[in-house]
Amino acid sequence: MSTTEPTWYYENFEHSGSAIGFRVTGKLDEVQSEFQKIEIWDTTDWGKLMVIDGAIMLTTRDNFLYHEMMAHPVLFTHSNPKRVVIIGGGDCGTLREVLKHKEVEHAVQVDIDEQVTRMAEKYFPELCESNHDPRAELLFDDGIAYMKNVAEGTVDVIIVDSTDPVGPAEGLFNEAFYVSCIRALRNGGILVQQSESPLVHIGLMKAMRHHMTAAGFADTRTLPFPQPCYPTGWWSCTLARKGSELAGFRERGAQSKSFATRYYNVDVHRAALVQPEFMREAFGD
Amino acid sequence: MSTTEPTWYYENFEHSGSAIGFRVTGKLDEVQSEFQKIEIWDTTDWGKLMVIDGAIMLTTRDNFLYHEMMAHPVLFTHSNPKRVVIIGGGDCGTLREVLKHKEVEHAVQVDIDEQVTRMAEKYFPELCESNHDPRAELLFDDGIAYMKNVAEGTVDVIIVDSTDPVGPAEGLFNEAFYVSCIRALRNGGILVQQSESPLVHIGLMKAMRHHMTAAGFADTRTLPFPQPCYPTGWWSCTLARKGSELAGFRERGAQSKSFATRYYNVDVHRAALVQPEFMREAFGD
């Protein structure tokens, strides 16, 4: 199944009219799960590449940007994040970042597709190094149903680390889902969700923020960051807080964090809160 | 020469093992100048696309990011930028941003290839709208030779808006060129240069900063920003100052700027000064 002569693997993004590609040396693995087709490619410069139903999910080289930004800003914004739920995130990279925070007592990852995690364990073992942490729980279940059934007011942070809002992940971007989330959160709890590219999905972001507010979240905030393997190379996450505004974060905690990161630091966090002019206009901030 | 059925135009970056593409509807124009082949393509979502010797230079939709970041941070860092030299920049987009600053009395753009400007006038007229400003001067000449001959201590800001450091632009990335620049600058004067992608060109950045310091610049600083049409979608510019450190910028001026921007604002400027963890480590900051 593997070739030796490098060739180029492209993903064409129909919505944005742009494409991203990597030079690959061959396909290492492929599995058709109950939900989707998962492929693993080897690249010349980006390590391993995971593709789900033709959509590039992550590479060994650049996933640190996304995983750090999905975990650390929300955890340093919450005053005392003890119980964390990750919806999606089957590659386990977000879970690993979450468990770097010592105050987290329990983190459950709920991905519908066990095969994603099995492939990650095999081809991205560094992302799975905290899977056996006693605070970690891995469930393979429908995240929408899971959030509906979580006991009310028991969660501090919800991280929605999903694929694009089409197919299995579509139901993670609407008001009904956010109502489940807000119910599950304690007061002051925070939801963070990957929110696509500021340059080509500003409409989606506005809709997402609108649905979050309509569901009852008190405040929303979108943080952009670079992510080469996703459309335009510029991505974002959106935070929504229950009960109070999203003013500031635990700067002293971020400054003196006890773990290593490659992108995130206290200044990067502060910088990510800044809205470029066109976003400020779009959101009416 | 034009087609109607959309197809995909890809640029494969050999150095980084990654690729960027756009959906195009046809080639609108092509000219082989004395120096390089310039192509103009029409895209479905990104307006016009300019390609030089196979390298994507800009699109109508995303060039504002690059042009704003090449002009405004340096001009709001200099205390009183009156005389500006742009080396390269033949599409005139940087010149347009520079001339938004009222204190600029003279801005000369020195691009070796007149055909780039002729193509920009035709296909990116919005970028050329300040070409007839009485403060603007357009020269079509070798930027390296030009900088050698500038009268000593007469320039406030030099903007090196060039192609990659291969081919015609190679001589714009070495110590000899920086020596010419520092000679031309007044004390406190600032050079800014596009410095490629933080993710795949950190070695080039380090070399560039080293050459700048060796040439006599007192301080250097690299500012990252998103730029979808360049490798990884994440780009940067590097500032170097003659005679004094690069501490701070004219925040009040940036806050009350009299012109519109789409990416840049005072907070974006502050955020761009932040170094992600891996850059901090690479530069030993």
C-alpha cells in the first residue's frame, strides 16, 4: 500500500475555494469505521497525516498549535477547572494538554468513533501518552446524547473538539446542543469550541455565537490562531461562559505554568484575545 | 486563453513539503518580462491571483493582511517617518498603505520589474490608487544598487517587500545589503523585511536577524501574521532598528489613526509583538 516516490496529497475546500496539500510518501493505513473513513499518510516534512472522509485532521508537526489553543486558554480562564468534558477529540491530543493542568480532577473524552483513537494510538502515540492517567476517561459514544444526560451543574469546562459542522458533527453547532451544555455546566463554567477560519467562515462564527447566546451563555469570545493544515492556515476557537463575562484570565497561573508548551504562553493568550479589525466589525465589538 | 470550468491551481513548496491552492476559472494574462514570468489568474473566491515564476504572490482577497503588516507596524514604531523607501513591492499595495500616513513626505518604490506594476495597475487597480499621490515616486531599478547609492543618513524607514530569498531577491537577505540600508538610514531609522513562515523558515529568520545585527542594527524583532496564500498560511516581518532598541510603538497614534484598515489596529500591533513559545526559544529572547 506504500509508495516510495513522493507525491502530493491535496485537500480542496469547496466552501472557501482554496486548498492545502502535503508531500506524502505513501498511505500507511486505512480503515472504514462505522462512521467514517480514516486514512493515515506518511509525509516528507510533516510526520504522519490523518485524513477523515477526505478532510485533513492533523499532522504530527503542526497539531500542537490547535491542541494547545483548544486546552490552555479555556483552562486558564476558568478560576478552578476540576471537571472537564471533551466532545470529539478522538486523537487524544486535547486530552493530553488538559491533563497537564494539575487542578483538573477528571477529564472525559467522548468521541463517537473508537477507530480514531485506535489509529492515534498507533500513529500519533505522543498524543496518547496521558490516556492512562487515572484522571482520564475515554468513552466512545455520541457526544450530543452524552451532553443531554450529564448531571446538571457538574461540569467546569466543555471542549468541543469536532470536525467541521457537516456530517456527524453538524449537531454540535446548534442551539439545542448548547442548551445541553449550559445545563451541564456549573455557574461560571466555560464551553470552548473550534470555530473554523476567521477569513472564510465569519458567517459560521457569527451564527455559532448567536446560538450560544440564545441558549443562555452570558458572553462569547473568539480567539484566532495559526493552523497550517486547516483551510487558510488560520483557525479559531470560541469561548462561551455561563453566568458571567469572559473578562481576563488567570495570568499569573499562565505565567508560572508547570508544564512545557510550544505555542501557548501568557503573552500568546493575551494576544489571542485581540480581534483584528474585520472581526471587530463583524462581531460588533 | 480563458476557461470557464473551474479547476485547481496549486503551488507546491519544495522547501516545506506543503502546498497551497486556489480554485481558478482561467488565466487572464501572462507576460514574460526581462526578469520573470508573471501570470494573472481569475479565481472563484479570492479575486485575482498573481503568480511570478510559479510562486503565488497575492490574491485580491487576502493581500490586505500582508500589506497592512508590512506598513503600519514599522510606521507606528518610528517616531516621525518622513522619508520611506520600499524595495520591491511592485504591486504597489505596500505603497498605498504607507501613504495613508500623513507624516510621510516622500515614499519611493524601487522594483526591478516594471511589468509587475503594469500588471497590478490592470488587475489590482485598488492597490495602485495612490500611485499618483504627489509624495509617491515609482522607480524600476535594482534595489540592491539603489540602496548602495542613497545619500547617507537620509531615510527613516526601509521596507523590503520582496519575493523569497532565491533568484532576483537573494541579494536582499545578506549582510552587504543590510550595511547599505543602515548607511542610508538616519539614526533611529527602521528597516522592515518580509521574513517568511515561523513554522518552516525559522532558520532563515535566525540568519536574517544575525546578518542584520552583524551589519550594525541595534535591535531586531519578528512579528507573525496570517497570510493564506503563502506557505503554511502564517507569515512574518522582521524589524531592525539603527541606534536604539525596538521598545514599544506610538500606541496613541495607532489608536487614533485617521485611516481605515481591515486587519491592523493598535491591539493587533501589540499582539504581533508577542513571540510564541517556540520562537522565543529559537531566538533566545
